[in-house]
Amino acid sequence: MIKYNNTTFSILLIETDNQLSLYLNHIKNEALLAIDTEFRRVDSYLPELCLIQIATKDKLECIDVLSLDNLEPLFVKLYGKKTKWIVHSARQDIEALYSLSNRIPSAIFDTQIAASFLNYPLQISYQSLTESLEDVRLEKKFTRFDWKKRPLPADVLQYALDDVKYLMPIFNKLSKELIEHGKLEWAEEDCQFLLKKETYNPNLKQIIKKTKGISKISKKHRDMAINLILWRESIAQTKNKPRKWVMSDEKIINYATGNINFSSKEWNQFDSFIKKNKQEFKDLNLIKSTKPLSEQELIRKDELKRQITNLSIEHNLPTELICTSKKLVKFIRGSDSTLLNSGWRSKIFKI
């Protein structure tokens, strides 16, 4: 186990710009930073970053984002070309930081993704991985804590520090095993999507799909509902408010089906928004009907599923890591964008 400067009896919390400057000077030559964040997303569209925890080879710190006047020196270090992040299930942490910095890390190692290449469950939690690799059982009692609360109690800070404390030793163990099995490059390849800005754009297709009641209305009403969803999304982003605070799913369906009507002011605003963005929405191709697989396609799918099962056994990988059923259908139908067409997957498939 790494021996850090912090103990249960001496928890350091960076709360001033001067403290941050001293800390950054201490870690200026560190290339590997194990990172976790705590944020709040209750009454806002964007995540509100509250705390950043960072572990290096010998130092463990909590940085109080809400107390600092200038985060730019920290961002210079975090997003430096020589800095590599070690994070578990990194997407939300990167998004929370991205909303403030408008920057993406230069390099990353996601321990959740890496573990999946060693046949751990695809969505293994940090707690489960820590228990498995470090024989440490972590507390979960502050998962719903309000991270905007100040001052932060000592046991809450310890909980936050624990969320990053074991990332470096886990990284070391996973990296070593991945190298032994010739899978390090595979894991690093699958982490690359985390370094693309578009990953953190709202997934409009998913937002539409998850709108309650949209699948039960006619196509005509559904088209109207989609336009309302896009309008709601724009307002939510502009006002930084949760989308359902702007307009509930139920109201969207009721407006779309004519059960309730806009005021003349609302209608003018909506109509103006749609006219302004009409071509952009058309290009999005948000709803695309999927035809059932033909008999030949079903035969091909079964053949590929058997091949994937054999490859998962041969390479000791979860079958879904190689290819999900949804992506398999896209591959069968000739999509060039599926994972099977590139990288380590195309190599083991010999495509």
C-alpha cells in the first residue's frame, strides 16, 4: 500500500489559492494523477463541481473548488500534455471538470474499462474493485451527501479521500496484468472515446427515447414531441436548469397531442426556435426506424454470436466487451462505424 501524507487524524483540504499554489509546486513533476470528483446535479443542467481529489505516488489531497478564486493553475496541470489521469468510471468526472474548464485530458486510464479486459464485470464499481484487489471494504454512507455543504465534516472528507486513495495501486496492478496478457493497448484504445469532446455533448437520441410516453403516440404527434424536447433542451441549457423543471415529459406529450395548448407568446417562441434550427434538426436524423432482421441476417447474426462466444473464451473477455447485440446488427448491415471494423476487435476477428 502507498503511504500517503494524509492519515485519519490529519486530513488536508486545499481551500485557498496560496495552498493550491504550494500543492501544485509539490506535484509539478508528477505525470500520473489519480483523480476523483464530487459534484452536485440537483437543481442545475450542468454538474456543479464541488471537490476534486487527487492522489500521486506520495500525496493525497482534497481541493475545495467552491472556496478557490482561481482554478486556472490547477487546470494547467490537469490538462497538461504530460499529465495522464487515472480514474474509475471517468465519464462523469471528466464532464464535471469540462463544464468549468472546457478542456479534455491529454491521456487517461480508466480502471473500470481496464478491469473489464481482465474479465471483471463490465460495470464493476470502485468499491468492488478495491475490495478485490486491495482487500479493503469501503463505506458507502455518503453517496447522497450534499457536496455544496460547508464546512465539510472530517468523516465526509475521509470518505472523499478514500474514493481516490486506492486508484494508484489499482492502476499498477491492472497495468501489470494487462501487460502480461498483451491487453494494455486494447484497454488504452477503449479509453480513447473519453478524450473526445463530443462524448460530453447531450445525447439527444437517448433523451428522446427516454421521454415517457413518446413511444405510445402517433408519428405525427411524435414529430411534434421531438421538436418540443429539443426546445426544452435548449431552454434548460440556457437557464442551466434540469430539463424536467423546464417542462415535464407529461406536458410534452400533452402539448404534442393537443390536450393542452401554448399561449400565443409560447407558441411564437417555439415556432421561432424550430424555424431557426429546422435544417440542423433534420440533419440529426434523431428517429430512425429499424427494420426487423431478414432470415439471412438472422443466420449471420447467430454465426457471429458463436464466433464472439469462442473469442471471449479464447481471450478471457466478456462477450459484450467484444460486441453488443445492437452493434452486431449495425455491423451485419454494413455500418463502417461499429467497433468491429477497427482496432483490437478487427484484429481478433481478422476482418
